[in-house]
Amino acid sequence: MLKDARTLSHLDRLHEQLNLAVPEPMLREALTHLWDLSRLMRRTEGEDRVQLHEMVVLEQVLCGRLCSDWREGYITNGVSFLQTTQRV
């Protein structure tokens, strides 16, 4: 099943869209990580949420150092990810 190219084609499309949205690999990875942490934080409560919030802030600082206009990439990256995963 995994040897069939169609099995993983949705992941290929996701990677292609993310590459187009944010061409810089380090920034793309940081934005994706930030997006994942933010989503997880919204579903978490208590002390775990506080710790996740600290991680989100640190990831935002990293994104800011990689690109001063990182917020645009974050929005584009998130929209691309959502559009692709909703089709799956």
C-alpha cells in the first residue's frame, strides 16, 4: 500500500504548497512548528497551557529573527496547511 504513489500524494501536495507559500526552509519549519504549538495550546489547559504558551513565544522570537515579516508567512503557511488537510 505505501509503495503505491497515490497513497502519499496528498503529502506531496502539502509539501509543494508549503514550499510555495514559504520558500525559506528554516522559516517554513519554524512557522509550521509555531502553527502546531498554537493549535495544541488552544486545546490544552492549566500548567501545560502555560508551558506551551512559553514555547509559542520562543518560537515567535525565532521566526522574527529568521524573517522580520514572518507573520505573513505564518498566515500563508497556516492557510495552505488547512486547505490541504481539509481535502484529505
